Amino acid sequence: MAAGLVSAGWGALVTVVDGPLARVLARRGVARPHLALGIATGVVTAVSTLPMWWRRGTLRIRDDARAAAEAADLAAWEAELAAVDR
């Protein structure tokens, strides 16, 4: 959800400054100022949401490792019970 809010914030900011900034860029000789603004916004959004995605991935890896350890413990326990039942 936080990544969505960051993306929406960048989108709202660019919507507000798009017209004036596009005119400034056009005066400076940029052939397609709206395209340049769109690319810049995409890059800034990706860079600003990267830490959130990184953290989310780290948490998933940790949870998967914990689940794998629990499954291994359970399998060892079941194997021990099966050996006792013999």
C-alpha cells in the first residue's frame, strides 16, 4: 500500500507541475517535453519505491525460510514417531 501512495504522490506532483515544466523544457529545446517528464517520473517512482519492494522481498524470504525449517522439524518428528511405532 505504501508503494501505491508514493506512486500516487509522484503522479499528483507531476500533474500539478506538468504544464509549466513542459513549457520550460520546450523553450530549452526538448523535442518531446511530456515524454521526458513521463520518463523522469517513472524513474523517480521506481527508485523511491525500491526500498519498500526490497523489504517486502526480504520478509518473504525470511518467512519462507521459517516455514521450511518448521516443515523439516515436523518431518523429523514424524520420522521419529514412525521409528518408535515399529
